[in-house]
Amino acid sequence: MSVAGEGWDGVQVPVVGARSWWLDEALAADPGEPCPPLTGTVDADVCIVGGGFAGLWTAYELTEREPGLAVVLLEAGVCGAGGSGANGGFFSSSWMSVGDICRRFGEQAGLRWATAVGDAVGELGAWCERHGADVELHHEGILYGQAGEWQVGPDPAALALLERHGLGERLRALDAGEARRVADSPRWTAGIFTPDLATVQPAKLARELRRVVLERGVRVCEGSRMVALRHGRPAVVETAGGSVRAAQVVLAHGAWAAGQPDFARAFAVGVDYMVVTEPIPELLESVGWHGHVGLADHRQMLYYLRKTDDGRVAIGGGGMGLAFGGGIAGRVLSSQRLARLAAEGLVWLFPALAGVRFEHAWSGPMDMTRSGLPFFVTLPAGNVHAGLGFSGHGLTSTKVGGRILAALALGVDDEHVRLPVVRPPDLLPPEPLRWPMVRIAEWAYETSDRAGERGRRRPPLAAAVVSIMERYTR
Ligand SMILES: Cc1cc2nc3c(=O)[nH]c(=O)nc-3n(C[C@H](O)[C@H](O)[C@H](O)COP(=O)(O)OP(=O)(O)OC[C@H]3O[C@@H](n4cnc5c(N)ncnc54)[C@H](O)[C@@H]3O)c2cc1C
């Protein structure tokens, strides 16, 4: 299915690489101590599957609560090899979607979740200081710019709700002039600013978490893919080279969990693309983008962009790939069209940056639930817990999620396990129905965005699909 429109021509992108620019940079700076693959049979109090943020924060929280616990973490590749080392690095609050969250969970419970996520943004700086972690953290907020009247602005109900609860300052409405003073895109017609966002170098955060949990005695086995899980007491997690007999198991293997029957209908696997420019610090000053405030627009497939510490721009969005049945391999990971779409966003938002060179392109899988919210469940066996479905917003919610998963694994009944996301996911249709359904939705989103960019009306079919999807995902 193709999307009408000629694109913002002249933008060239490199071949989509297998590894993100972030992870290359982080590993080159510090490969960390070796974590050899699992061999033989080992016993553990808790076995964690997946060395992304969800698994690493869980390991961290377990050692925080019970320092003597025997924790083994199994990672198929290297820690940070999944979405956690490939993302935009927006450590963000969920205030922009607080209206939807409260419609789903009720006002009190919804606000508890949004507040937990919002608070986690501020906690990251203290965590980095405590552990001497350099993750290129900049807590300067984000401008969600409305790039034209065709882009739907923030949900007025969300703004009113925050106001009612004394949280009005979490989202500040800006007019075009104020938005352009944050970063001078000629596209902005209005904007929303929230101070509750930090940018990080995501792979460095993943690698620093790995360092800290290793220092705390967690046994991290890289190159150790779980190939089988046998339920029982203990449960047994098998890899090609060994097995872990564990009293408790935490499944935190992100989009790859789609291959497991328990989660086959829990989420669709989307693939998001990012590109990074050459260093252009002076050019960024010249377009009035000072400091490290993050930027995003309000389109359906929103563009999100931020600076790196060496003066580049990393940008993603504009479109998305979709893996059939959750199969994360092959062409869905290497679309030049989607990488170019991400790059075109920079030139569209800042025409003065036309001609900048893009030096690296990559992609990463995301476990996308129907609501866009994660879910935390304990499987019927009673000692296998899962935290999945972070849906493109996992940086902050995996930090909160680590507390939830640690509490579930330790059998502690605290405020974390009473958060409303501790519940089964809304099921999506099974394949082969799901792929065409989500693909049509993506086509409609992208087509609507392209029409808006060109000052045209949305084609009626695309508009109808978008409106159906808005109701379906609520
Ligand atoms: C391009 C892109 C941009 C994004 N931008 C943002 C953003 O700016 N802000 C934000 O909040 N979120 C963003 N996200 C989403 C965010 O990256 C994820 O929500 C988050 O990283 C999920 O963490 P995770 O630990 O659940 O999964 P992952 O990081 O994917 O970790 C899962 C790990 O499990 C391993 N694994 C898989 N199968 C097995 C197995 N069988 N055995 C052992 N290990 C296994 C994988 O190798 C992987 O390392 C983005 C995602 C992408 C792809």
C-alpha cells in the first residue's frame, strides 16, 4: 500500500543499519565487563528474561529491596539490543494522554498511573547521581508543536482535568510566537510545553543499568536466548547452553514475547525508524533551537526529534512498519522508505536545514497494545510474571514497571501492584486478521498526515478509518 505524495525531495538516507547509532556509540565508549552466555544449570530466586529497560529496572529494584537475592538475567543479544538501545531517548511523562488514561481507568486510578510516570522523570537525575551514571541526561522538557491547523491540538478535557487537580502547570499551552521562541520552526501555529521530559542517550542508560546491577551481584548472561519455559516450582528457563531453575520468573522480552502463545493477541509489533544527522551545532543555533528541549509535532504518526551531546539531531516518526504475527526479522526492519520519511520530517519542520547529511539510520521493534498502555500480569502458574506492551512510551514506564515486577516477584502487596496497569491486556484480533487491520490504520494515519502537510483535505476513506481507530483504541 503506498501513500500519495511526492515526499520532501532530495533527502538522502544511509542504508538502515542493524544496530542503532546510540548502541554503537555506547559500546565504543565502554563495552563493560564481559557477560558470557549461560552454561549448565543454575538456581536462582528470580530469573529475568530480557535485558532491555524492563528487565534491567526489575533487576535493579529486586536488589534494592532484597540485596541478597540470587537474580539471573538472560539476554538474547547484548543488554540494550532491543528497543531500549534504539529509541528516541525521550524519558517522558504521559500528561498528554492523561484524558484517555483517565477515561480508561477512572480519574483517581488514571491519575495515580500518570503521576507515577511523571514523577519518574524527576527521579532519573537522582538515580544517575547516586550511581555515577553518565547517560547524557538533559531535563529541559518538550515542546509538542502544532505544525499547522490540520494537526489536532491537545485534548481540552485533559487540560481541564489537570487544572482541576492542581496539575495545570504540567502542560502549558503556547501560542505560535511562544512556540517559535522554544525552537523556531516556521510550521508552528501553537504548541504545548511540559517540563516533565528529559532526553537521554538511551543505550548509555541501558549499559549503565547493566553496570549497576552487575555491581550488585546480578548474574547477567548475554547471548542467552530463552528457548523454552517449563512451568513448575521451580520454573525452568532453558537456553541453548543451559537452564535456570528459578522460584520466580519475570518475562520482560518486549516485542519478542509475541512469539509466545500467552501474548500472541496482547499486542501488535510495530517497527519504528530513526535517523541521525552529522554534527550541526551552529545550524541548530541559527534555527533558534537552543539547549536540549525535545520537540515533537501533533500529526498522527508524530515526528519526535532531539539533539545529541555532539550537536546532531536524531529524529524518528512519520510512519511505521508492521511485523506479521510478531515475526521480527527481514524487510520489516530495513525499509529505506520509512527511514527517509523520518529524515524528511526534519527538513519539513526546519526548511533551513535542507541539505544536512544523515549519517546513520536504524529501526527497532515495539510491542503496541490496543490502548497504548503497558500491562503487568502473573500467569496462572503463579510464579511467572510479565511486563509488556510499552508501546513506544517505555522509557519512563519501564522504570515504574521495574517496581511493579519486583513487587510481583517478591509477592509484596504494595501501591505498585495496585496501579491500574496491573491487569490483562485488551486482546487484539488474531492473525491473519490483525496485520491487515493495523496496516490499514497506519495507511490512514500516514495518508492523513501527508494530505495535511500539503494543505489538502484528508481523503474521506482515510478520515473514516482514523475516526474508527480513535474509538477502537480508547
Ligand atoms: C525507534 C524507536 C523509538 C522509540 N522512542 C521512544 C522514546 O523516545 N521514548 C519512549 O518512552 N519510548 C520509546 N520507544 C519505545 C521504547 O524503546 C520501549 O518501550 C522500551 O525500550 C521497551 O523496553 P523493554 O525492556 O520492554 O523491551 P526491549 O528493550 O526490546 O528489550 C527486550 C530484550 O529482550 C531480549 N530478548 C528477546 N527475546 C528474548 C529471549 N527469548 N530470551 C532472552 N532475551 C530475549 C531482546 O534482545 C531485548 O534486548 C521507542 C522505540 C523505538 C523502536
